[in-house]
Amino acid sequence: MTNSRIIGYTDSDWAGSIDDMKSTSGYAFSLGLGIFSWTSKKQAIVAQSTAEAEYVAAAEATSQAIWLRNIFKDMGEKQSGPTTINCDNKSAIAMMKNPVHLSRTRHVAIKYHFIKEAETKMKIQLEYCTTEDQMADIFTKALPKPRFELLRAMLGVTEFASRRSIKV
């Protein structure tokens, strides 16, 4: 058994699709130094706020974190303590942590409130990270080249040029 811990990053854009105003969720999970699970997916609902779009993305990342924890447990690599999921939206984190906020956000579908239950059962821990440290940003929106290259490097993805792609 190793001491490697799963760490997650979750992000969304808000109303990024000009066709239907739906947001895009993205998440990435690392184990040690490498990213081993990631996604970029259009949300099923139209979020009415940035916080809601981020909360939906966090719910999707929570589902993945629980699934990954179960896979690791089946392989004999049980995770000690909750899986940290980094989110760059303080309002989304507050919605999960504070029941007062939950009562004021009825427009957020109830099915996404299982994040609170997952944290209570010590399966996940949603934490704030700055936008600069948000690796999942690369999965949710177009970025300037320097930011894209920085995030790509943070994810451990390197540029590869084959002989066929190089013009002589």
C-alpha cells in the first residue's frame, strides 16, 4: 500500500456555449505527480449564475472522486482521509459548506447537494484555490497561449513533435 493521495481540480465556464448558453464543466485528478483522470463536458442544465455553474462542476467532480476512491479501495489502495477537490469559486464552496446558503439557492437542483453529504462522510473536501492554480481551467475555456502552455505543463503533458510534422 502506498501513501499517494488523489487530488482533484474542478472548474467551469459560465454560459460558454453561445448556441444554448450552457456551461462547460472540467475536472482533473492527480495521483502523485501525474494526472490520470480528466474530463471536459457541457453541462446538462443552463446555470443561472457563475456559482451554480461551478457547483454543478464540483458535483460532477465529486461523483468522479467517489468512483475513483472505490476503484482504489477495490485494488487495496484505500485513501486515508477525504479527497481534496480544489475549486476557484468561493460562492460554490460556501453553498456546500453553509446550510444558510443552501436555503437561498433553491434554483440549484437538489441532486447536486450530495456534495455536502460526501464531505460529511469524509469522502471529499472541497477547498478554495486561486484561479492561477486552477489546473482544470484548461478543460473549460479557450486560453491565451502562455496560460495554456503553463497549465499543460502543470498537468504533466508535454509537447511532442514527430518527424512527419516537421517540414524539412
